[in-house]
Amino acid sequence: MEKQLDKNMQDILQSMIDSQKQYFDRQKQLYPDLGEPLYKINDLVEIKPIRYGDKDITEGVVLIVDKYGAFEIEGDHSYDIFNKEANLLLKHVAQKSVIRKIRESTTEERPIDW
């Protein structure tokens, strides 16, 4: 029974991967000039100010690269960006909202490339 469960999980994971590949293929067709994301995991970036409490968040570290965007962002890459000072994770920040890279990633880690 355990082997069957492992096989079922493998099938589910493969189905999810296949769906993600189909999504990326479709996005490439819809936005052929979009290119690759400009920023990668662990890059320190400056972003357009986002009000949080009594301060403006203006920078953070890229934790996730959403190649081809997210639910409400189509036609642009997006990022999940962590601001350590505010202990805040900003989800789905559009690439057009990132002003510049402050510091290049210091690791060899890369965004997942399907």
C-alpha cells in the first residue's frame, strides 16, 4: 500500500509540473517579448514605496521569482520580496514596480527554470 501511495503522489506531482509547463508555454505565446526575469533569488532590490504601518517599505530581498507573473499580474514577471527591517513578505510585486538592483545575489542559487 505504501508503494501505491508513493506512486499516486508521484503522479500528482508530475501532473502539477506538466500543468505548470503548459502555463509557461501559453504565457510565452501570449508575451513573446517578455524575456527573462531581471532579478533573481537573493538580489537586494529597491522597489516603489509601499506604505506599511507608519513607514514606507522601499527595499527587500527577492525570495521567489514568479516567472510570467501571478494571478493578478499578467504580461510581467513578479517577485516575492522580503523586507527584514519590517519582517514583511511582499507577495506578487510586479517587475515594473522594482526600480533597480541594489546588490547582486551572492549565491549561485537561481529561480526555478521550468
